[in-house]
Amino acid sequence: MSQFKIKLPVLPVVVSVIFFMLTWPVWQWLWGEWMGNDYYSHGVLIPFVTLLLMIQRLRLDPPYQQNSVKADRVAPVLLVLALVCYLFFLKDKAYYLAAFAMIGLILGIVWTLGRTALLQKTLFPLTYLFFMTPLPFIERTTLPLALFTGVCAGGITRLFGLDVLIHGNAVTLPNADLVIGAQCSGINSLITLTALMTLAAYLLQGPLWARIVLVLLAVPLAMLGNILRVASLLLVARRLGAEAAFIFYHDYSGILFFILVLLLMFPLAQLLRIAQIRTDVI
């Protein structure tokens, strides 16, 4: 009777269990933010994207031999430093800082257990986790962006002969008085588009500078799409009334203009000559 020996990765399993037990309060906070914060509703997808990218990276690359790679002395230092920071921020209930420290803790664990070779293979997927963590200053940027959007949208509508007066975030049309609020700031589209552009830059093959440019273009593209959306909203409000503009058109126009802006990524990638998919990551 033959005997089979199954080698279980005991240490990684034990470390993973301890890690999730230790970081469970932060995961609970993140879940609440993903479910309740409109700006970070995409965050729930980021861990799954990270896991998929890591699996693909390790599957498509040459076999990784941990024992043949020399340990790096800096890795335990990062691990301990990240752990200390995490515990300090968690004690003060600074959850967004604790979330960033948690990501550093993940990097330290991978670096310590898997050596530098494994860290290099999984560095982007792991750092992509930063897109799942809400930033505390996002709320403070909504008003300035909303004001900027209103001024630009008003200028566009005037080109079409629309009589519009904008004072701060208040908009006066001949048939309605409107307010450009935080939802019209475009922050949601900007964060989501930046995350998607960053992922695309990782998946595409080409010079580093071109992929960086693609990521940076997410900001003006998101702002342009939002300005055009608000301008169209003002035109609809003038022609069909404020009720039609804000009850029906307001909700669906955001998705429509986001898709239109996202589609611009493909000709931009062609222009930057980074349209080929990397075969070593997907």
C-alpha cells in the first residue's frame, strides 16, 4: 500500500490566520466604508483583483524556488515597523492609517517569508491594495472641484446660447435655480478611473514613461467627463425642466459619461504605443 506525504505550507497558513485575526477590525471598517462611502464603492473589488493578479503572476512566471533565494535582512525590519505602526494607529482608532499600515504589513510578510524574488513578482498587486483605502481628505476636495466644474460647465453651455448665471455653487437658469453639490464634483469618477488606468498600465506592454502618462491622464479625463456631464445636465434642465434633469437624467448620466471617458483609454493607449497585453501577467 503506497503512502502519500502531503506537505502543507504550515507557516504561511499560521501567519495568515494570525494576520486576519489581528487586522479584522480594519477589515470591518473597510467594509463599512465600501458599503456606505460612494467615493469608494469600488474598494470591495480591489482585494479580489489583487488576488487574481498574484495568482496569474505566479502561474505564468518561471517556477519560484524559495530555498534558493537568500533572505533579505531589511524584510524583518519592514515587518516589525509596519506592525508597530499598525498597532499604534489601531489603538487610536485611526483606521485609514491602520489600513495603510496593514498593507505595509502584508508587504513585510511576503518579503520575509517569500524573499525578494516573491516580493518583486507580487509588488504591484500588493501595492494596488492602496486603492481600496479611503483617504480622509477626499471630502474636503469635493467643494472646490464642484465649483470648478460649475464654472467650466457654465462656460460650455453659454457656447450653446444658454442664459446661465453661476455664483459659487448656485446656478440660475431662466426656468430653475440649481445647486452644484458634492455629487457633481467628479471625485467618484476620478478615483475609480485612476484605479482602472493604473491597472491598465500594469497589464499593457510598453515603456514605463508611456504607462505613467496613461495613469496621469486619468485626472484630466475624469474632470473633462464630469464637466461635460454637468453641462449636459444644465442643458436638459433648461429644455425639459429641473425635475426631468435631476430625477432621471442626473442618475444615469454619470454612468454614461464615465463609460465614454473610459473608452478614450483605448485610443490613448494606441497613441502611446502601449496597446499590447503583457503575456507574463495575464
